[in-house]
Amino acid sequence: PDQMQLFNETEKEADVSAKEPELEEITYKRRKSKGQRDIQLEGLEEEVVEHRLSSEEQVCSCCGDNLHEMSTEERRELKIVPAKAKVLKHIKYVYSCRKCDKENTTTPVKTAPS
């Protein structure tokens, strides 16, 4: 029955004659600094992916007339690609003359430059 009295110690210890503190109103508003994301992403490589309707889909559903490009909507995402290792295979093609091979003539062999 006395469980409700366990948490009343603050009210018992409080000074009732003390003046209530005044509430302060914050008069300024914080503004988000614009353009910070653009500055941070400035040196990164940019890949553009365009999403277009096919010519069959560029038809008005009401009248059947062709639609035209009115504007664009842009969304930017940060794409993180982990480091990659790949094998770079160099292939040099070697060329010779078939006519000289048939006639058993000595012909110079040419190799493509690397």
C-alpha cells in the first residue's frame, strides 16, 4: 500500500517558498547551410543514368497525341564501390602475309605496338 510513497522524495525535499525559474524563449532559428553537400561531393566522379520513356510510351492516354519533354527531375545518390582488383590482359596481335606464305617467300612478321 505504501509503494506510491517511494517516489515522493522530491516533493518532500523541495522548498515550496522558492521562486519558479523563468522560462526563456529562444528567439533565433538555426538555418541549414545550403550547398554543403555539393561542396563535399565536388571532386567525386559522376555517373549519369537517364530514365526515358520509349517512343511507344510517349503517347497521351487521353487524346493519343505525342508527349514532349517538359522538364527533368534530378536525384543524387552517393554510391560507394569497394576497392577492386582485376587482371589486365594485354594481347598483341601478330600479322603476316598469306600470299607470301603460299609462295614460300620470306616475309616480315609484324606485331602490333603495345
